[in-house]
Amino acid sequence: MAERTTVRLPEELITRAKRKAAAEGRSLTALIEEGLRRLLNERPASARAGRVSLPVSSAVGGLMPGIDLNDSAALQEMDDLDAAGRSR
């Protein structure tokens, strides 16, 4: 069973919709219903885009000798030394 509802739309939009419905030989209700169905059946943009493939490193060999990932102070010091070397 169809349900009745009140929708407030800008006058310019409703005028254009009425003209389009008349030109296509159908009711304004049918036009609005089709538009809502299309919108609600659309997949979100993220789903349409599909999965993004990220680049994968081909580096081999693991960590450089002397690097301990559990020693954050040493890692910070190495990063600072690396940054200082690049700024020269």
C-alpha cells in the first residue's frame, strides 16, 4: 500500500520536475519514485571505486645491523642523524 507524505521542495525544482513528468507522459509521483529508487540503489562511491592496490616493497634482507625496533630512543637518534646528514 502506498503511503502519503508531504515534501517541501524549492519551487524551481518542482516546476522542472512537473514539466519533465508531463513531457514523459507520467505523474510527478512516478518521477519522484524513480529518482528515489535510483538514488537508494546506488552503491557508495567507495564501493564503486573498488580496491586500491598499494605498492609493495621488493626490498630484501631485513633490518640493518644494530637496529633494535624495541629501542625507540636509538631509533629516534638514528632518524635525527639521518636527517642531519641529508640537510648538509
